[in-house]
Amino acid sequence: MDDTSNKIISTEHHFQGKVFNVRTDRVLLDIGFETNIDIVEHKPAVSIVPIDENDRIVMVRQYRHPSSRNLLEIPAGIIEDGEKPEKTALRELQEETGYTARNLRLMTGFWSSPGFTNEYMYAYIAKDLLESKLPQDEDEDISIEKIPLDQLERLIKFGEIEDAKSIACILMAKFLFNK
Amino acid sequence: MDDTSNKIISTEHHFQGKVFNVRTDRVLLDIGFETNIDIVEHKPAVSIVPIDENDRIVMVRQYRHPSSRNLLEIPAGIIEDGEKPEKTALRELQEETGYTARNLRLMTGFWSSPGFTNEYMYAYIAKDLLESKLPQDEDEDISIEKIPLDQLERLIKFGEIEDAKSIACILMAKFLFNK
């Protein structure tokens, strides 16, 4: 959906990092007054619900410094410049879980937190998994856990999965797309 | 879940804004090497699935500058300093939709995008809605749309709802908590 955009009067860049940049736009709003909006510029990303032949999801557990927690999540990662989202999905699946997939299906996409960041995420289901012969990513301290789809519902309900994309994608895969 | 945290060697603050701050931590990882991690510090927030007596969800549509889109979302907002999450939920529900609720239930909570931000969101179901006599927030250019829960599933499936928290919370409300 394309919309009329706010009129940007000026832009100030504050920070350039490896994963995100920060800028402030001075904008003239539709309703007639000016305001400053701070934005985290983040590259688009992918997330993947990998479903094995026993209807188990291949989850990843890793320490997340921003939340100071070990979180159980679906595999995900940032799209590199010029990379097609499907390629990112297969690359991240392989790097994080050691699997590749013969069957990759785009469910939909979503903004991670549209009040402050432009991070957009493409959400895939991966099936017909095969163990990959390529090495996993050694920079990442990740362990994998294969959990039946039905059991994941309980983990979501009882707060054991506390990651927005994982909750959204697992429930979409189970109730809207896995037919 | 509390975990052993990374050892933080030093911290540099880059940006202080109205909605978020940015810092870089120099950390010693468990696996033995040092790295820099950039973090968007964001206050915790709430989101609400308001369900009316006809099983319609009160959604809000608003222009989101970071994504340059008009997005259809559930009501949500940031917890003010010292505010209890339930109070934020009722306040944001009233400001954004004009309703208050006699029945508010915490579903669970989740991190919005734990790779780069500490934004955590408490997710509520609100029922027994009443039209509030308080004024709505005039700073926000928001319109409300009441959409049957069943129809929302189709809007998610066909990419008309592209917001992580909304997808996660609507599907949780429908399939895990609305019994």
C-alpha cells in the first residue's frame, strides 16, 4: 500500500552503525503542524519457520545482548545489499540450523515496530529440510532445538517464547498457511 | 528467564531522543572474544486487542513515518515512567479508540526485535468495552475500524496487516487465549 507521505523539511543524521543508523526528520504533518520524528534505519530481514518431516519446528536459542536474555526464536537474519529475500532465507537457515530446504514459501511480511524503525521482515515457511554440508556460522553462539508445532503453542501461551516475529510466524504457519 | 549476562567492558552513548536512545556496549562474549554491540534503548510498551460484544476488534489506522505507510494496527503505546502496564493499556485504549474496558487480561509479552532493541511489549485482551467520556488524543491522527476477528485472519494472510505485534496479538487472542 503506497500512501501520500509526510513532507520532509529537513533531515539530520546522528549515528551510523553496523546494524542500524539513526536520523531525525523534521516533517510537516497532514494535520498541519511540524514535528521531529526520530527513526532507526534498519535493513530489511527475513525469518523462517522450518518444519521437519515430523512437524517439528527447528528453533534457535541464543543470548541476545539488548534484552540480556537467552531467547528461543525462529531462525532469522538481515538481507545483505543486493540479496534476494529467498536467498537470505536459505542462507540464514543454513548458517543458523545447518539445514537447507527444498520447499520455501513466503507467508507475508511485516514491520517489526513501525513507531520507530523501518525494519521490515519477510516471513517464510521452509519444508522438505535436508542437512546441509556447508559449515554453520561460527561467529554465532547458537544452539538448535526441534520442538513440535503443537508444543510451541503452549510455550507461547506460557511466556517461554517472548519474541514478536517468532510468535507471529509460528501462529501464521500453524493456523493460516500450513495446509 | 534470567541468564548470565555478557561482561560489559565499556559503554558509549551516541543519541538521546524522545522515544529511544542509542548506545554501544563493548562486551566480552561467553565464547571468549570481544565485540561492539549497538543497542536501541526503548521504553517498554503495551498493545491491546480490544474485542467488542460482536467479536469485532477495534483496530487503528495511522500514518507511520518510519515505514512511510498507513498501517492497520491494534492500539499500542509506550509505558510512561512509573506507570503500571495495565494503566498504560487502559490509557492508550482510551486515547486511541475512545473506549475503556471493564475486562483486561494479560496474554503474554515479547521483545519487538531482540537483535537490536530492548523494546518489550505487554500484550492484553480488552473486553466489555464501554465508550469513554474522556477526550481522545488530539495529537494523533488516527482513525478506528472495527473488524470481525475472522476477517482479520484473511487480512493477515493477504498482507493487509503488516505489523508484527498486531499479527502476533490477534492470532494469540483468537487461537490461544479467547476461550
